Amino acid sequence: MRIVLFIVQLLIITNCSFSQKRNHNETTKDQSADSATIISIEPDTLETNQISIASWNLKRFGNTKLNDHARMSILLDILKQYDIIAIQEVMDVTVTLPQKLVDSLNVDGLNYNFVASNRVGRGTSKEQYLFVYNDDKVDAFLDSSGYGIEPMDEFAREPFYCMFKAGEFDFYLMTIHTDPDDVEIEIPALKVAFDSLQNANSENDIILLGDFNACSPGSEIDGYIEMTSLEVIQNIYFAIEGETNTRGGKSYDNIIFQSSYTSEFVNSGINVFEAEYNLTNDEAFGVSDHLPVWAIFNIDNDDD
């Protein structure tokens, strides 16, 4: 297993407030509350009864970046480390980029597939959400996909969800890229969308992941706001603690779920890929201004 470790990042994470995190996760085993760390997980290092789920804002990902061999080589290598990746900020008016991305991933015989949203956003600046997944390990239920409820048009880019199953673990992923200018409206609205999806079906495992432009409650690392409106969800757990932007100093991205339902959770972390690929900070920023965040889940427990 390749390990990516930034001393500065580690010191910051060590100083973060983990007491808040433990309070959210009192119903789960103690080691889960302290499991977030900065490492990079490759699929072949997972146990056979586990999957890796990641989220990554790819910073205006379009054909310019797709055709840049140096940046794409790194980007593809990172994506291959995970079984499912929620991707934000795909910007391509032809909507052909998702297939091109998956074709690039599968050049060496892999079997990735994708679920894509429509282009969402207000005005002329629109983007797609993608769920890219390893079709050999994960099933996607395309008929289950949709958009989070927004009674008052709260979202600049409404959250996108789809149901997946790996082994005995079935779950919804709901991803979002909030608008920094409206984050104080969108995070409370996200709770409504979360509750609505959960109440509309019998599947309680709903994992929120994406670029929230907000930090977990009690975090010492800044986001635009703290996600206190999500904190009221029973047994809610914020899996990511630490800086998630490439330049450092901000915590925007997270993976969030109810520990009482998603008991399959094992550990989580942030992929600080700059050191792993021997990049300057500017070069890493050219790949993305966000770092991938990830979590590991067991798939051999039938909790339904």
C-alpha cells in the first residue's frame, strides 16, 4: 500500500477537534471515530470484503484537461485507486466527456462504468456530476437516480443521487457541489433533500459526499460555514477531518452518513497526492484545487 503523508497536514489534523467527531459517532465502535488519516488506498490493498468510495472535485474538468497527458496520467492513476468516485465540476457542453473518461480508465482492461447527471447550474455555467464505478465489484441501479428535492429552488446545482450495491452492502450516494455564495442556504436545504430521499424508500444507508464548501461542526479548519444544520440528523457522522484543498488551509469536502445505519464503515482519509507524484504545489493545483477524500466500507454484512 502506498502511503502519502504530509507532516504539516498531519500536525494540523492532529490538532483538530476529534471530540466533536466522537460525539457524532457514539453508537459505533470507538476506533471508527479516530480512523481518519492521510493515506492513499489502492484497490488491490483492500480486503476482498471491502470497497473504497471517494469524492473529488476535478476543477473545471473538460476537454482541455482530458487532452493534457501529464495531468491526465496522474488523474487517472488516482481514480483507479477507488471502486466508486463521486466527481464534481465536469464541464463539457457536448456531454461526451464522461464516456471519454471511462474509456481512458479502461484502456488497460479495467471495467469502470459511470452514472451521469444532466448538466446542472444557473445561467451559462453548468456542470455534471459523475459516479464512476468499478463494474466488476459494484452494481448501479440506474432507475434509482434522481435529484434532491428543492421546494424553493435552493440549490444552484441540485444534488444528484443513485443507488448502488456491492456484496451485501446496498446504499444511496448523494453528491453535491454547493455554491460558495449560497452555502448558508444550500446546506440546510441539503438536510431536507437527505430526509426526503430516506423517507421515500426503504433504504436507510444514504451517504452524502462532495464539495460542500463547508467544514464539519467543531472543525478548527475553515470552510465557508460549519455544517451545523446537518448535525441535527440522528447519529450523523462526518468522516473527513483535515484540509481538503490543494493550497491548504480549508476543509470543503466530506463523506457524511448516519453511523446507526451505515455500520459497514471502516476508516477514511484524504489523498494528499502532491508528494506521492513528486509534484510542486502549482503542479498539483493544475490537476485539481481539491484533494480526493475517501472512505472504506465492509460489504459482507447484511444489515437490511
